[in-house]
Amino acid sequence: LFRFRRGSVHLRDVKFSYDGEKGIIKDFNFHAEPGQRVALVGETGGGKSTILKLLFRFYDAQKGSIMIDGQDIKSVTLESLRNCIGVVPQDPSLFNDTIMQNVRYSKLDATDDEVYEACKAASIHDKILQFPKAYASRVGENGVKLSGGELQRIAIARVLLKKPKIILLDEATSAVDTETESRIQEALKNLMYGRTTFTVAHRLSTVSDADIILVIKDGSIVEQGPPQEL
Ligand code: ATP
Ligand code: MG
């Protein structure tokens, strides 16, 4: 297993098409320093989520290269690559199992205490303690139900447990109440600390907390800069 140590990300002349005809990502060039928080914004269909998929090698770009710490991501195994990347999906899904096992899924040998710590940092611990059997509560059909914001915090706890160098986050678009908003913000702050983060941002606070914002349109960066300059 190859270990990436720093988490710098370099996309160089990246071009991608899903069908081999229509260009979706066009000459995409960007360099993120280790620990930099990058927010991707822009109109629907611009290619924001596609960039995240290319970083995770869900798809491979037809042209150009993507490098992490100067190493082409195609030159290491998928396992090595994905070991250093944590993904918080737009619609996280849980297994028909306990909350404990659902969080532990990203690091199977994690102790109970490690799971509690991750859930505290993800601002979901107190909520879990309110469930009838706390961490032993089952999710799914006859189990506890979680809201979208809670699901996303479980997904954040999973990634915190994994401790990757790079985070990919496709933010949910759904509106949440003020308290949930501040809990998610706290969870994200802990998640992003010291990690290179690519976020498809919908929430204003994520955009204003970013180090750099990339405005994506038709598969290219049309504008970039820190929040105060855009
Ligand atoms: P949104 O803000 O709506 O999430 P986005 O910027 O994330 O949009 P993408 O999901 O990256 O946009 O999609 C970019 C383009 O690629 C769109 O035209 C979309 O229709 C197309 N596309 C996305 N996924 C696929 C796929 N699996 N197969 C073919 N085309 C796709
Ligand atoms: Mg998207």
C-alpha cells in the first residue's frame, strides 16, 4: 500500500468526456496545497461533481494527469489512492446494522472509544445517545430514522475515523434549520482541519470558509480566488 503523506493535488490539462464525444471537463488546471480548502461553485451541469469523481478514479480522464504529492494517481493501486481519500457523498447510505457498526465501517478495527470521538467531532454523538439503544440502535426498516443532516454527520464521522489526507465532499442542497446548520458547520470544521478538501459547495458558510473558490462553467474554471475577492 502506497501512502500519500502530504495531500497536495495537481490537475494538469485534464480533459474528460463520459461518452467519448461531448467534452465535460475541458483543459482543467489547478494546484491545491496540502491542507487547502477548495470550494467548487457554479451552475448546474458545469462539471463540479465530475471533478470529484476523477479525483477518486471513479472515472479516468482521457487527457492530462492528476497528481497527488507529485505522483500520478494512475501509478498507484486504487486501494492506495482511496485509502488517502475520504468521501462525504451527497446522499450517504447506511447499512442495516447498528449505528456503531455503521460508523466503524471505514475502519473496521476502530475501538468503541475511537468511534465515540469521531461522532463527537462530527456533532452527532449527543443525537445518537438519545436513540433508544444509543450506539446499539439499529438503522433501517425497523430501526431509528435519521434526517439528511444527521446522515451527513454520520458520513463525516466515518471519514474522521479513517483520517485521510484528502476529503471530497458533495454538499447536500437541502435546506436545514439553524441549529442543524451550526452542527454541520462544527462537524465540517473538524473534518477539514489540516486536510486538503474539495467541496462542491451549496452552503454559504462553506464558501466563505474556503481558502479558494473555483467557479466552474462548462467544464472549465472561469474565475478563481479567495472568498473576499469574488
Ligand atoms: P450540479 O450542480 O447539478 O450537481 P455538476 O456541476 O455537479 O452539476 P456534473 O454532475 O459534473 O455537474 O455533470 C456535468 C455534465 O456531465 C452534465 O452535463 C451531466 O449531464 C453530465 N453527466 C454527469 N454524469 C454523467 C454520467 N454518468 N453519464 C453521462 N453524462 C453525465
Ligand atoms: Mg453535482
